[in-house]
Amino acid sequence: MERPVTEADLTFEHVPETDQSFENALAKARNGDRLTVDDAIELLTTGTDSEGIVRRRKERVLEAADRRRAEEVGEEVTFIANLNNNVTTACNVGCLFCNFKDAAHTFERETEIETAGFTKTPAESREIVADAVERGIYEVTSVSGLHPAFALDDDHRELLETHPNPKEINYKPPEAYETSPGTYTDQIAAMSVDDVHVHSMTPEEVYHARRGTDWDYEEVYSRLKDAGLDTVPGTAAEILVEEVREVICPGKISTDGWLEAMEAAASVGFDMTATIMYGHVENEAHRAMHLQRVRDLQDRTGAITEFVPLSFIHQNTPLFEHDVVAGGASTDEDELMIAVSRLFLDNIEHIQSSWVKYGDEHGLKLLNCGADDYMGTILSEEITKRAGGGYGEFRSFADYVEMITSIGRVPVERSTDYETRRVIDPDEPPFGPQLGPNADGTPLLTREERETRASRSAK
């Protein structure tokens, strides 16, 4: 049996070595000059002239980023009333950083293997979203596994059914499974309840939604827009460098494919987010290259509303279980990633700190390292939780007001595109959403529901 790859086996062409100096890179950042990849490497490493992170230098980078944040977006910290409705965990791509997925064959009718995963029908998705909208949320985010029975729409289903080699295109008919996810357009239409904002269909999902056809990404995104899709999440990016993707997600969409899909989404008229997932096998050179590719994409499209650094949660993932990684990013690395994102991405206004990845205390610290958005309420969050994340699955408006004011900043409820904003007065409780179609300012959950969720999360 072949020995699995370990951390010691990894060698990369791109390494964090530059001819730039840390002091020059920091001076450029402070002056507001456009940074290069070498500049970013120096700031992310606190200087390649010394081993490890130099705390004194790190604090200077964080200070520069926080000053830039204050200049560009002020003292407001934004958040949104949203729900995560992930449709299915069925997937057979095999990304080594993921523990959200369940092997697709375990969902089949004929299998004797019991799956711990789930698949929701469009009707079930609609019921979940309708309940959340009634409570006051106004954005639903949906990111799912690549279920082999998923098709874009009925036209796509017909092409998949007549393909001479269904296995080659990762397709099985819905009848093979206990529960059918329907089509992507079915799910998007189902989640479009009472003008809720539907944020879904990553480049990876759209790649899946055009398999077996000669359709371009514009065609797929146009059909999704007609079904009710509003904006596109720029996840599935991980690290936009092929030598890293070959290790952590060899079966996934390529760097060029991800960029092509994102440009197509922008050309159809979608706003979108962009992400980086760091702290696994990559180094600071890869992180810097990723930032440049995102910045170049924004130069071309102007459609990215926010950038979201995602610290790798390692505990239950194959990368950790197979000894490819020993852990995730350090707190110093998290702070520098947020800070350098703010300094490097001079064309993206908002940088997000994810409490799901970082927790409350660390997440708040990152709001003083260049971030200005603090994610959303997320009535349900399965992806990070299944990977071993332990920071819960819900934040109330009261939580947000308390946390944001504790660091001397201003809590602001926002829409997905940041165009609609409501400053919240911390002296006027109770706190609840007011921007949604059915939002009236009451809390999203009752006290009993909050206690039940807290108890379940603790278990």
C-alpha cells in the first residue's frame, strides 16, 4: 500500500524569499502605495531576514492596517441577519481539507452503509428559509457538496441522462438516491422567499452545474439569475496556486477555472465575495500570490464586495488525520493575514473577520487588525462545525451589540451589498434585525430557543 503524503514530503517551487526588505515594504504600506507580491511576503513573515514572526514588527503591520481601515471605512463594524442552508453533504470530489462531505455512494438506495449526512429537497429548503425570513433574516447563504444527481435544470438533466459515460461526468440519476436534491435552479427558486437575498453557487458548484455540456459559465450563471440567484460566494478558492491545489484538492476546479467562473459571474451582473483558506500546507509566498490574483480580478471586474480570510480548521480533516499537517494557522498568522489583506487589497473596501473560524475573543481582536465586517447571525452552520470548529452556530444581535461596543466600535446592521446600513443604538434594546422583508426589530430567537441551541452546541 502506498504511503500517504506527509508534511515532510512537501516541496514547492514558490517559497517565501525576496530581495525586498521588511522596512521598505512597511513604508510602502504606510504610504498607501500599491504593494507587490514581495512586499506582501515581507509583511506576512515580518521579514524574511529572520526566522519566525517578530512580534515588534508584527505590531507595526497591524497598526498600519488598522489605520488604513479607519481611513477607508471608519469605526463601523457591520454584520448581517442571515441563514446558512447547505443543501447536501453528498460529495465525491475528495478534498483533503474538508470534513463537511459524506461519500456520495452512502446516500444511494441500495447501499447498506448508514450515512451521517443529509440531503434536502427543494421543498425542505423552502420551509427552512421561509421560517428564517419570518423571524427577520434577509440573506440565505447556500454552499453544498457536489451531489452526483445535481443538475443545473431540466435541460441539463436531459443532457446528463443521455451522456454515453455518466461516470466520466460524475452523474447518477436522482432515482438512485434516497433523497433527490432536485436541480440547482429548483433549489435557488425554492430559497427565493419574500425577496430574501440568495447568496449561492460557488465557482466549484457552477463547474459541476455545467459538466457534460459545452455551455460557458455565463450561460450557467444567467440561468441561475433567472431562477432567483442574487450574488455569488467566492469560496472554493482555497489557495489560488496550482502547486498547492494539487496537494489539498486535486479533483477540484483549477485556479484559472475559478477566476474564469468569477469573471463570468461579474459579466452577468452579480456582485460576489472572495476568500482565502490558509494555514494548511501553503506558505507566505502562496498567500501573497493569492492576494494578487484576487486584486487583479477586482481590477478587471469591480464586483467583489468583501474579502474573507478563512483560517483552516484542521481537527477532523484528512490533511490532519494523514499527518500532512500538524495543525492550523497561529494567532499571529491570523492577525497578519487580516492586516496584509487590508493593506494589499486596495480595491476591496471590506475585510471580514469570521467568528465561526476565530471565535469571539480572537475575532474581535482581528477587527483591530484591519477587518471591519463581523459576518452574520448564521442560524445554522455545518461546514466548519463538522471540520472540528467549536465556536457555535448562531450570534444574536444582542451578542453583536455587546461585542462590538466592547472594543469601542459602532455596530451596524447591513445588507449583503453594504448599500443599506442601520446604525444600532446600544442604549435601545431589545436588538433585532430591521432590514429584512419581515424584520420588525424583535430578536431572531426566543430565550428558550437560544438556550436550546447553546446546550446543543456545548454537547
